[in-house]
Amino acid sequence: MAKHSSRKHARLSASGSSQWMNCTPSVRLSEGIKRTSSDYANEGTLAHEFADVKLRHYNGEITLAQLNDSLSDLRTHALYGSGMEDFVQDYIDYITRAHKENLKVDEGAVLGIEERLDFSHVVPEGFGTGDGVLIAHNLLELVDLKYGMGIMVYAEDNSQLMLYALGALRKYEMMYDIQTIKLTIVQPRRSSISSWGISVERLNKWAEEEVRPKAEMANKGEGELKTGDHCRFCPVKKTCSAHHKEAQEAAKFEFAEPKLLPEQAIFDLYPKIDRMRSWLGKLKEHVESQVLSGKLELPGYKVVESSGRRKWADPKSVMTVLEEMEFEHEEYLNLSLLGITRISALLDKDTFEELITPHIHKPSGKPKIVATTDGRPALGTDQAKEDFS
């Protein structure tokens, strides 16, 4: 099997850097919290690996045979879709076009791919991965691939890329007279390319006046908890007291009709609605996981077995039964179109129970949290744990 890159994400990565910059105690609060990886994150990693091997071939770092071996391997991934390479190509086109333009004016123009960028001189243990690093004359450009499509990301004042720029500057400033930094985010699934420039002088001033003081506070677990867009990937979001406080503030208006709310209250609440909905969802997931794993008892609730969805045990045997009943209407014979409910509606109850029910399988349902007033029997703790796991 061909080997391909394993992306090393920064301790303060796309979400972590903004979370930490805006909510200084977050580093300490999230220590020891196991981070889970979603299909969205894994899909993004796969897209970056396609970009990595293709750019390394363009850069002469791997042969065509090595490229093809890696591509064949990557295309077997469960999350691979035929459109992924087309979207990634938009990012590759931007990088290669910029590099070729740089070569016209500087034959020593640099193209770095998936480079580790260390900015621990400003943030203790801080580092990240630069997707694309371009250097020509006095300009250093960082190009970042954002494969997600749910949230638009822009380059201007982007704290993640600015931190990475500090790392890139430290790595290359002794070899090149870098005066300007260009930050670019390519988000192909949103047809977006966002670029922004900042001088080295201004970047260093930001590092000293904003980053270093906040980094010191974060490492001490000091500072103020603040809610905002930076919270969306925070591992402690579900139990964060700042979100709880924000929800309490909103609850003051719970029984008031929206049209009767003070105008300023409406203005203040509107930008928080999606954030509070997201937080409540995370809190619900957290409580359910604790209850279903037996780590928490929730007063007034119990764990029961939900109803499993009925399905045909053997569709062919049902087809045989229907054919033996001499029903010729094609609806009866097309089980790919007709479900159990539809078949039961077409037959009288006794016939359905006698001839069709034996061919129906109803699997056990998953554990579910319901009020204690629900008539279903509670699952034992051990059974709930086993089914949940």
C-alpha cells in the first residue's frame, strides 16, 4: 500500500487558535478532553492528502509512479467521492499558477507543501501545518485549503493564518528579506478565494501586543470565558458556563411574545440564536451519552428500548408467498417499491398476519431516554451500557 501524508494539526488549529485568542482560559479547560473526529474532519483530511501528493509530484518530490500509487490508495477511502478531486484541483490550480508567476520574477521562488510551522516563540508549544508556502522576493504567501462548505472562512485578520505566518516568518526570515505577508484561503466548495496582506512590522506588533499576553493568560488558566463563533469546535462547549449564562440571559424573555420584546433585546438576541441552539444540542448530546453509558442518573427520566424498524427478513420469500396467492398486480410483486406498511394496507388483516408477518424481522431498538411516565419498561444499567456501546 502506498504511503501518503499524515497531517499534523496544530495544538491551536483552525478552531483552536480563534477559540484560544478569544477565550483565554480555553487551553486549560480543554486539557485532558478527548477530541473526537467527525466524518467532516476526516473528509477534509482526505482532501488535503490528495492535494499533498499532487503538489509534491508537481514540485518534483515524487515520481509519476509514486503519485499514481498514492492516488489509487486514496481513492479506496470510504469518504472518497468523485467530485473531491475536482474541488481539490481548484486549490492546486491556485498554488501552481501563483508559483509559476513567482518563477517569472524570481527563479529561486519557493513552494513549500504541508510544512510544519513553529510559532512557539510567541505561544508556548504552538505550531501548525502550512498547506502551501510561497516565497518570492520580499513576499511570503500562506495558502490554506478549507474543504468544508458549511461555514465561509475569510483571510482578513484570520488569527489561525496569522499565527502560522509567525511560524513561517521565523523559519525563512534568515534566508529571505520578507517584508510583506499574504494570507490566502481557498474554499473550493464555496467557490471562494480570499486573500489579505499584512506587513511584517504589523504582524510582529500583533504578536507582541495581543498574542503573547493572551498566551500567557491561557497557560495560567486565567482570563474571561467568552461566547462567539470561535466556540463551534471547542471540546468543552457543552458544559461551558459562559454558554449557560448566555442562555439564562435569553430565558428572561422566554414567555414574552417576540413582537413585544424591546427592540434592543431583539437586536441583542438575534446574533446569538444559532450559537445557543448549537450549545443546547451539544449539551443534550453530552447528557444523553452520560446517561446511556451509566455514568449519570437523570431525575424524572429512564432508559428504554426504542422501537426497531421493521424490515423484510427475506424479500424473495415474501415474493413467493404473494405469487402463490395469485395476485398479479405489479404493485404486489415489487417489494423494492412497496414497504411493509403498504403491503399490510393492500391485504386483509388475517391474511397479512398469517402469511406475511412470519417474514418480517423487527430488530431490537437502540436505548432511548424517556420520561418516567412512559409505559415502556426501563432497561437495566448493564443492558443499556451494552446496547449504547
